[in-house]
Amino acid sequence: MKELDFSNYKVLIVGDVMLDKYYFGQVERISPEAPVPIVNIHKEESRLGGASNVANNIASLGGQTLLCGTIGHDFFGREIENISHRRHIHTFLLRTSNPTITKARIIGGKQQIVRVDYEEKNGLSENEKQQLKEKISQALPEYHILVISDYGKGLISEDFCCYLVRLAQNQGKKVIIDPKGKNWKKYMGADIITPNVKELSDIVGYSVPNTDQAIEKAAREAMETNQLTSLLVTRSEKGMSLIGDFPPLHIPTHSEEVFDVSGAGDTVVATLSICLAAGMDIIDAIKTANIAAGIVVKKIGTATLTREELAPLL
């Protein structure tokens, strides 16, 4: 078993903080009020989602992390703070007038019946942005890597993202970005962008087949158009591909069974960032992240993994 000790390494995460709620139950009949199933709930779970899932994965692997983002003045925001505290995740969570971004999934048996989202995409005020900038600027010197987790919910605006990348560059810190949306120019200067195939398709403007050659072609288009240096494309059951100014690296999936891919991208970013923080070379870090993703896709919902699960497979 390979020894993994990430306890002395720190990753700072900025992004869209979310709460994932799960309501598990059984479907035994159809509602008399409308042709919809009645789910008799027997278990409820709250898990960290979005940028906070990246932080949770790093904490689960034994690394240190600071999570910066926003929450609302509500119960869901307090849940995120409480879970983060229990998981030993340091936080700077600015309370705003927007509700805490929450995704509630109702699951009957093994089937998701419906998802209910709570969110408003109102931007931050200049004062709120300044508070975040000051905190991140003060904290970053103590951290090895900056992760920007962009879920397109409004926090990672173009000006804020450019500020974060410049700040990290000026301090000689690597920047890893999990992207969203059709404006990737704001990511210019980052070291690694980690889109999935759909996100890559969105940015190049056509549906990219999940083949090595097509992924490489589309990735190089996206890099040239947006002046980026390297992409790590996560490809679900096909594994992942690293494309940059070097021969492409295609790594097959490590999982024989894909049960649930939700949150797998967060696990990839978290594992990649803590491995690079610990001084692992890029190829080994990506191979480790690929193995980590293969573990979490066998779990239901937004999930994490531990060093004890990961180490025997390295």
C-alpha cells in the first residue's frame, strides 16, 4: 500500500457553495391528486455540494483547505457551516441576500423522482466582492494551490475570476479551474482547466464525440480560442484526457461500474489539487485523480473518498 500523507498541504477553494439534500424513500402508490408517485421518506441526508464538495473531498483525503464563497441568511447556510466545521474545513462564507444554493433530490428506491433547486443568480455588490477579495488575498500566501470551482451561479464573474488568477500568478501559485458556461476567456492564465465532455462541447459550439481524436481536436480549439495552456477533459466511462503543448495523454477509466457520476468532477479537482500541492508530478497526480473518480462513481450521490480507499489502488 502506498503511503499518502496530505496533512501538511493546503488548498484554497473559491466558488459556488451549495448544499445537496437527499430524501430517500419508497414508492408504493400513485397520488390521487395527480398522476405522480408518492414517496414515503425514511431517510434524509445533507451533503456539501459544488465548491464545498471539492473542499470536503480534500478534507476526506487528509488535506487542509479554506473554502471561500457565499451563503444565505437561512437554515441551509447554517447546515453548510455546521457540516464544514465537523469535517474540519476552514471557511469564509459571506452571507448575502440570495438564498443558499440548495439541490434537494427525492429518491424512490434507486430512482431519482425529482430534484428541487433553491437559487437566485443575483451578482454580489462591490462591497461584498471587496470583502471576499481581501480575505482571499490575506489567506492565499499560506496555501499551495488555488482552485476555482465555477458552477455558473454568479460568483465567478469575469472580473472576479481574472482578479483571482492574477493574484495567484503574482504569488507563484498554481490555479486549477472547474469551468462552466461559454466565457472561458476569464480563465486565461490558469494552469489546468477541467471540463467534462458536455462543457467542452458547449465552449466549442458543437457536440464533441467521446473519442480520443475528437476530444483532442476540440480541446485544442478551445485552448487556442481562449488562450489556455492545458485542459484535463473528464470523459465519464472513457476516463480522462490531458491536452496541452505536449503529446496528448489518454487515461482509461479505473471503474468497471459507474453508478452515479454526480460530484465526480469535484473529486477529480480535489484529488488533482492536493496531489500537486504535495509535490506529485502532473502525470501521477492525474492518474491518482482518475482512480479517485473511479471510486466515487460507485457511490450514490455527491460522495467523497478516503486515503484508505485510494492508497491500495495506487
